[in-house]
Amino acid sequence: MANVASGGVGATAPADAEAIFAEFGVAARVRAPAASEIEAELRAAVAAEPDLLVILAGDGTARAAAEIAGPDGPMIAPLPGGTMNMLPHAVYGVRPWREALRLALEGGVERPLGGGHVEGHRFLVAAILGPPALWAPAREAARHRKARLALVRAQRALRRAFTGRLRYSLDGGEREKAEALVLMCPIASKVMRDEAPALEAAALNVRGAGEAVRLGINAIVRDWRQDPAVEDRPCRVARVWSAQAIPALLDGEMVQLSPLTEVAFEPNICRVLALPKVTEEPPA
């Protein structure tokens, strides 16, 4: 299924996809529904029980497909067709969707994909809880060239910045404080194995604009985990408290969570057609 209205797809994508499937002798049923019909089309596609459900769209559509398919439904192949492409890049690396599709059809392997679960939502790459998540709506408005809306949203995010800290507890441990809590799934973490039965939890303890700038610089020049404002460790369950609703970014999609919420690792959200793992040869 292709969302031609998504940022990285384009009008010729359905025909291009059909041609690639034909190269491998696959008679694919390609659909390009309107935005309002995507969820219904996904449900119909899963109900048809195909061998593979290929998604060429943004992260939100890929996440919806994973939720609907579940661990017992068809394998999914999330191709990069959006702005951030967090899940496709985690599964296939940073490459164009046509190349990713050919590689997946040529030598892809089935892989169960674990992730996070919070208030009925699932995420497969990362969740950001706290005021920093509010910058995402401003970014989206700017991307769509809605300057006035982008400014209003940026001002809102700036007002919330550094005004209230989250309280959190990891795996029943002591309560701690942070400006934001980032929870990364194993497939996206650089410090965990893909099969690790936990999330990587990174607490961002930024106090003021100066530390925020330093963290941004460290994210560019080295591993951001080494910044003194970051506390990083694995967890299976994170409980989070706030004085008000908690803004959160789940795989690039904005949601509002309850002032008291729980994020848990879920070991098998769906199955993906992934590329084989590259094993490094030991040094001679």
C-alpha cells in the first residue's frame, strides 16, 4: 500500500512498485488510498491474509499497520515514504525505498519486532515523553509551509520548556526527575541487541538553554549518551508522573498521555521482512 500524499512517495510510486514486484515474479496487489481511507484499507489488507504487506508511507502508517497486523498477521515491510522514516531506516538502513524493496524481496528474512506499549498505543522505534515532544507539531507546520501555525506551536513549546519536570520510576526503582524521558526499542538502540527484552531508557536532565545547546552539540559530534545531562539504562516498565497531561512523540506521531502513565516493553508486536544481519569477521 502506498500513500502518494506522503512526503517521500510520489505519484509514480504504485506503478514503480508493481514493476519491482514483477521483476521477482510476484503478482502484487498495489493500492494507493486517499488519506481518509488508509486505516480501512490497512484492515482490509490484513483481513485478506497476504504473505506480505508492504507499506510505503510515513511512520504513522507503518505503526498503524504493525498494530493491525499484530504478531499473528502478515509480515510487514515498512518502506521509507515519509519525512522521518524512523522505522524503515531502523529495519533497512538509510536507503531509497526502491532499493530497500528489492533487497527485501531478494534476501529478506522474517524477524519478530518488539517495542513499547503505552495507553493502547504501540511504538516500534522510540518514544519521547515530556515538553521536548511539543517541538514536533511546530516542525510539521514548518514542513507544510504554515509559517504562522509553526510560530504559534513553537511559542507554545518554548513556554513549556524547563517549566516542569517529569517524575519517573524504572522497573519499580526509586522515583527520579527529568526534563524528558526517551524510550528506545531494541531495533533502534545502538547499545542493545535487537533481541534484548527491554527498552533503552534515557532521562534528559537538561536545566536551561545552555545545557540544551551542549546536548545538541554532543549529539552531533559524539554519542549523545555521553553527555552529563543524560542518564541511560535498560528497563522493561517505566512509570511516569506529571502535574498535567504528558505530551509524547511515538515514532514521530504526537499524542497526549495521562498525568500518570506506564510504558512497558512488548516482546512481539509484529513480524517484519528485514534484511539479514551482517556479521563482522573477527580480526586476523
